[in-house]
Amino acid sequence: MTLLNLLASRSSRMKASEIRELLKLLDQPDIISFAGGIPDPSLFPAAAIGDAYQAVLGGAEAGAALQYQVSEGFLPLRKWLAAYMGSLGVACDEANIFITSGSQQALDYLGKLFLSPGDTALVTWPTYLGALQAFNAYEPRYDRLNTAGGNMTPEAYRAAAAANGGKVKFAYLVPDFANPTGNTLDARQREAVLDLAGELDIAVIEDAAYRALRYDGEAVPPILAFDCARSGGIDNARTLYCGSFSKILSPGMRVGWVCAARHVVEKLVLMKQASDLHSPSINQMVMHRVAETIFDRQVEKLIGAYRRRRDALLSALEASMPQGITWSRPDGGMFVWLTLPQGADATELLARSVKEARVAFVPGNAFFADGTGRNTLRMSFTLADDRTVGEGVPRLARLLRG
Ligand SMILES: Cc1ncc(COP(=O)(O)O)c(C=O)c1O
């Protein structure tokens, strides 16, 4: 018997991405890959994390570390995060902090909390693929959030949502060094997102996964900080800030957080109780110790290493890419976004590139909720050492010259 005809309608949009399948084939050692959007494991603070696990398990905290705990998360970590958010211009306390198993879980929970089937989520074209995957389970429709301006009128957004039998519920965006484009919103654009959200009376999900990884220029305050200033404080804010330790300390430990109005945190806590009770106690306790001692130093170390790699990738693209191809010049994060001439197909190019040039990247199409963007692709520079860049970029450029 097959159980597949018993599945809930929400599962119909849960599909293995063809790109993820293709990228699985890329583990062969002679492939030069710019595909994986992951931190460089050689830069993980393994010794500090190892020492912290030993200290937690070898001392008085061992029982608590191995025990169940409250769904909100480990209190000292929540206090540390409230102070960290304060340093970014968001005055809050631990009641505004909710610990998740990575920020991916926050996206799932927020989708579950806000989206009824047929509701509309506003996302940028392109957006983070993992957010689309998280939201898809709640059967939304997507409309375009254009952070450069030129959005539809609030009435037009509302009418389109109503025609689909739902309401516009939130705008989701990655305002710092976005995955996949590398782009960052300036203060005016952040205010404009809040203006639109205010007119529509919707939530804003601010995905800040890359925020600390700035290599040039001045940091722009989080959207949540602008929101607190205009709404009179975090408990009146419409912005839900999703943070993560993954890109700085370790993605494997799965520790992220949401900073939001306490009435939203209270709902998320109930959701977590029903889902996995709480994030792993021991990982939260270790993350707290490690963050307290080395967070800033680790950020500096990553900035030094990744800035060099970004610069090397940008120089190599400049030196070898043919006319007609453009790319983003990110001030931080992990990604450079290339636009090929109209009519080009980056998925086809990947298949040829793997075969003929032995170079991999991620085709951009999967990041577009409307299925466009076939002439775009994403390159990650976090694992791009000199050999990767020095050989990989000219090989890809030769293929593109044809
Ligand atoms: C924009 C963005 N948000 C969220 C995540 C999820 O990160 P984590 O669940 O490890 O915090 C990622 C991971 O790549 C990402 O790129």
C-alpha cells in the first residue's frame, strides 16, 4: 500500500529541490565549488567550544545541562542576547527573547503562527530558499516585496490577497548581506519597509542571519530598532527579529533566537512546547559561555578571513568575466550574485559547468518565489581559498565565453 494518497495538502509543496539533488553530486574532490553557503569549518572556535562543554559537564551545571528545561530557553543566554540586542539599538529584556534550534526553526514557527492556507507573504525576488521552504508548509501565496521601491499600493496588495481568499500577513526579508544577493538595505529602505508594513498593518520578519559579518562600511541599525523608535518600544513593534549563532560560532549546535514583542514570544513558547519542548539545554549553556568570552574576537577573526576571500573573488570576476555579466559587490556576508544576459539559463549552465569545467555554483532560479531568475546564479566565497578562486573563476569565465 502507498501512504502517499493520505498526505495532508500542506505536504504537496514539500519537494526536494532539484538543485539540492544536483549539488549532492558535487562532493567529488576535483570539483571546484562555490555552491555551499556554509561557514569555513577551519575557522570554528573548536577549542573554546570543547573547553566550554567540559566545564559545563564537569561542574555544578552538569545536571541542568542534561535535564529538560523551560521552552523559552536558558535564562542567562536570553539575558546575554537582550544585552546584545540593546547594543544594536533595540532596548529589550529577556521576556523579548526566545531561543530556537537555529533561526530556520524561527522561520517555521513564524510561518505556522501567521499563515493560514491562502494567506499572502511578501518576499523579495529573490529570497532565501530556506524561508520559502519553511513557509510553503503553511500554503501561502507570495507577492513581491521590492526593497528598492516601486511596490504595489497597499490597496493592490490587499486586493490580490483577498482574491486568493486570504490576507497579507507579513513581509519577510534579509536586510543585511542577503542570501542570495549579498545586498544590504540602507536606513531609508528599512524605514520604507516599515512604512509599507504600517500601511498594510502586517508583521515584518527580519532575518538577520549574516548581520555581524560586515567587512566594509558602517552598520545600519536593525529594522527592529527603527520600529521600536517609531512604535514606542519593543512590545509595540511589528518586527520579529530572527538571529543566529550559526554563521559566527557554530551551525551544528543549532542555536538561534527571536527578539520580538512579548505577546509574540509567549505564543512562540507555546508552539515550542508542542514541537520539541525546548532547544538542547547543553548547547544553549555552552553557547552562552562561548558567546560571553569570545563572540567579538570570533567576529573579528571571521571578518578578516572572509573579507580577503570576498576581495579575491571580486578581483577574479573583474579580471576574467566576459562583457554582459554583472555581479553584486557585497559589504559582508557570504555571497556574490551574478546576472547573466537575458535568455541565459544558469541551471543548464551548472550541468555543463560541472561536466566540462568542473566548477559548481547555485543557479538563482530556486530563490525566486515566482519561478523566474533563470539567468542568475549565486557564488559563495567562504570556502574559496586562493586555488579555488584562481582556477575556478577563469574556468567558469571560459565556459561563459563559449
Ligand atoms: C538567510 C538565512 N536565514 C536563516 C538561515 C538558517 O540558519 P540557522 O538555522 O543555522 O540559524 C540561513 C542559513 O543558511 C540563511 O541563509
